[in-house]
Amino acid sequence: MSPLLAVDKLEVVYHRTITAAQGINLTVNAGQIVAILGTNGAGKTTTLRAISGFLGIDDARVTEGSITFKGQRIDSRPPHEIARSGIVLVPERDKVFPNLTVAENLSAAIGLGRADRRRREEATFALFPHLADLRGRIAGLLSGGERQMLAIASALMCQPQILLVDELSLGLAPIVVEDLMARLVQIREQLGITIVIVEQSAAVALGIADYGYVLENGRVVLDGDRARLMAHGDIQEFYLGHTSGDRRSYRSVKQYRRSRRWYG
């Protein structure tokens, strides 16, 4: 069975000089939650932007490789066509329209007739009942967690087949993050939507992911299912903080210990 989404030998260059992704390979099967992990600058957001078509806003482009969705190449298509085909991004920044109400944000996500828009809106509010109580509130007055809920809800209005979520936990309290992650699982289970989530927090992402990829300096250095990654020594030390003695950042280690223990 072919994967729903396949990224093959992806290379992305910013400003025609800076290579941010180098030969990235990953696959996403229908119904999976896939995590892309790594520290700042690892290439996580670049990968999501390449998949969703939003590279142009950062003066970046795919220079090599391919991105295939349902068997069709999408790496040269504009963002609105990719979204219409079924891949929708919840970005790291500029998640909502701050001067619009919650209801207006949802309506702005798509161009639909009133009946269809109302039907989708009510289905979305069923997943996020707290937002239903805030329909008339200006989005700029929402808390960080409420804004994140609204951003996900707005994406769901587009009825995606794949939902790309960039740094969901950033700046949020752990209890809020836990609730949002549970919502993503609910979205997968109830709506059958495949999810790709980018996270710095391996503990958060691997708590719900079926499979994960670890990026370092624009390359995939580790991948595996949740159990395999959680048990891996480098993940435990550099991402989960489980180590004897003083904890070290992987950036302080000359060579990331991965080849023999992981691929050997």
C-alpha cells in the first residue's frame, strides 16, 4: 500500500545560499500521527512549509527531491492548491486573525455557502466546545491555548486529509498542551484525519505519535515507531533528559551517537 504522503530526498534552500533541508526522506500513512522532532534550526518547520507550499514567504524553494501526496507531485504547487487538495497547515506564527471574532476566523478559513459553513462550524465546535462559548470574542483577546484551539479549528473547516501542526506546545502551560494533544488524538479517531506534528518537546509529541523522525542540521538522523524512539538512548539523553550525571545538550557532543546503535 502506497503512503498517503511521501517526501523523497528533499532539499530546501533559503535566499539561494542557505541549505535548510538536505536529503530528507519521510513517509506518512493514512490515519497515522507522525512527529517530526528536533531543536531550533533542525529543519522541522522548513519541512512542513515545503509540504504545505508556504516556502515562498520566507524566500525559500525546493531545489531537489519530491513531495508526493496520494501519488501526485505537489512540490511545485502553490499553497492554496495544496490546501484544496487536502493538506492544511496550522503554522507556528500568525495562527489567527486577531481583529476578527472566533466565528469570523472560522468563516474566513474557506469560501462556502451559508448552510455548508454552518454545518462545518457546528461540527468543529463539537470538537472544541469551549470555542462555542467564545463565538463572539475577538481572537486577539483569547489566551494562548484558546488561540491554538481556534487555529486548529480553522484548519478543520477546510476538511483536510492531512493536518500539519507546527509547534503546538510553544509557550503554553503543560496542562493546556496535554488537552490540545488529546484533541489531536480525538480528531484522528473521530474524523480519520492524518496528522503530522512538529515539536521540540519529544515527550509531548511521542506521547501521541505512532511514528517519529528526528532531524538534525536539516537531515533525518533517527526514525522509528514510538516505542523504539522512546527506548533509544540518544532520545532519552538528548531529548527526554534521562541520563546519569550531568545532562548534556547533543549540540555539545562532537558526533551524535546514532549510526551503530540505531542503524547497525
